[in-house]
Amino acid sequence: MSKAVFYHAGCPVCVSAEQDILNLIPQNQVEVVHLGTDKAQIGVAERAGVKSVPALVLSNGNVLHINFGASMEDLK
């Protein structure tokens, strides 16, 4: 089973969502990617269907957009 991936940009909305996600999903089952510091992952996130952050990409490929912190365009 592959891990879920939680993408965020470090904003207060994202940090709060990250804490909630890590309280719901065991840390060994979710990878956290900070797109503000790892810009090389922006394309990976976009190809997975992420339109804004915070977002959780489930292991089955479904994308859950959580609240609205920043658009992908804002991160570029």
C-alpha cells in the first residue's frame, strides 16, 4: 500500500491542517511535503491533481482539498 501525501505551504491554515491530518492518519502512512521549501515537488503535486494547498492525495489517487491556503500558482 502506498502512502497518502499531504501537500502544504507552511501557512497557518496548512500547519493547522497538517496537525489534524497527523492526528487522524498514522505518520508512517502519510508523507508530508512542504511546497514552500521544496518547490521541485510542485509539478509532482500538480500532476497528482492538486489545485491548492493544503491538500491530501490519498493512496488511491483521490485528492482532498482542505480549506484554502494558497493556489498552486501562488506557490510558483
